[in-house]
Amino acid sequence: MPPAKKRARVYDSVKIRAAVLAQFGNVRDGVRALGDERLALPTHLGGWTVRDLAAHVTSAVESVSRALDRPEPTARELSPLDWPFATAARAADIADDTRDLAARTPDLDALYADAGRRIAERLATATDGRLLATRTGAMTLADYLVTRTVELVVHTDDLNRAVPGLDIPYDRQALAACTRLLADALAVKAPGASTEVRVPPYAVVQCVQGPRHTRGTPPNVVETDPLTWIRLATGRTEWKTALDEAKVSASGERADLAALLPLMG
């Protein structure tokens, strides 16, 4: 796992808390409108159905509630910039847990209602610095909530792509935090200042070793939109595919990010 040497971005805790609750509410509203036929549709996530994926989204916030119910760890182990690189090791466990959750909870709206109630109650009293024992390691509540924006935004996109006509909206703060965390993770994985990666309107990062750019137009520039960047960073879209479809512009000899992506398994 690459060390998080890059200076961590500061997130507004109040906005992140609101973003997590808002995006979870957006997904709940979208899932509520799905009947059994659309819930049975396949997704691109390793054999999961839409029902499996919808159930899994509740785990993104329920993990916060469960962690707040457990004893507090003694030391912080992860920052938000460490988290993307620590997720792959838990993928198999998450897949098994998701299928089990979907099988034993056929009433998805009740599942969403319970998860939403629990996290709202716990966030009302929990402090930002409270340490949580998460699947990937001990994190502060404030840091872990930033990672929840990634889970919620990524899986919102997964649902929208899996169900024709579904258009779950993205909370602006959630989308911004997700985009920024994954852009910053790229700068951690490939430290340097020869390439500028732009994801307007949310993020610009310098990365990749080589001659440092000091003024004018950078010699190596990558630019894309937030959802394309998120798909690239999480392995939903391949670099070549995004280039071929003109979803990414890349100029300069150090603008090929294919070997650095995805960031998350």
C-alpha cells in the first residue's frame, strides 16, 4: 500500500456529513422506484444483481453505525489517502456479505429506512475525532465519512449504468469529495509534478516524476469529467476505452496514466 506522504486535503466536516446523508437519501429514492424485474437485472460487478448492489449501498452507511457501536480503537491507522489502496484486500469478504444481506432482507425500503435512521441518530452525537474500527483499519469518524462519499457516489453510478432509465442524482458535495479523494490518491501513487490532472470543476493535482512545470501551460495534461475519472480510478472504465471514446484528453509524453489505473480494486 503506497504511503500517504501527500499533505491531506482538509474537508468541511459539516458538509461531508450532510453529503453522506443526502446521497444515501438519493439512492434510497431511486431504489424505491425499482420493481422486482429491474432489481433482478445484472450489473458489471462480478455477478451482482441490482438487488445485491442496492443492498450493498446500505452497508456504506451501516458500517459507520456499527463502528460507532463498537469500542473505540486506541490508535489511528489510516488516513483518507491510505484508504483507496487498502480496499482490494477486503473485496471477497464484501462480496460474500453483500449476497447474504440481499438474500435475507427482501424488503429493501425497510433496510434503507433502518440504515438511514441509525446513521442519522449516531451522527447527531458522535464527534469528528472519534476513532472507528473499520474493515480496512482504524480511522477517525471525519476521515471515514469522506470515504463514504466514494462508496455512495461510485455505487450510485453503478446503479444508474445497470438500470435503463434510472437517473439517481448526485449530491454536489458528495461528488466533489469523491472526485478529490481519488485525484489525491493518484498523486500519492505517482508522486511528482510533471503531469497535471484536471477534473473540473472539482480537482487539479500534480503527479508523475519528471521535469517540474513552473509556468504557462503544463507540457503534460490530462483532463476529464468527474464521473469518467471516478470510473477510471475504480476500474469501471479502462484508460484506452476512455481515450477512444473521447472521454479523456491527454497531451504530453507523461500523460499516459494507463499503468497507474485503477487506484481501487
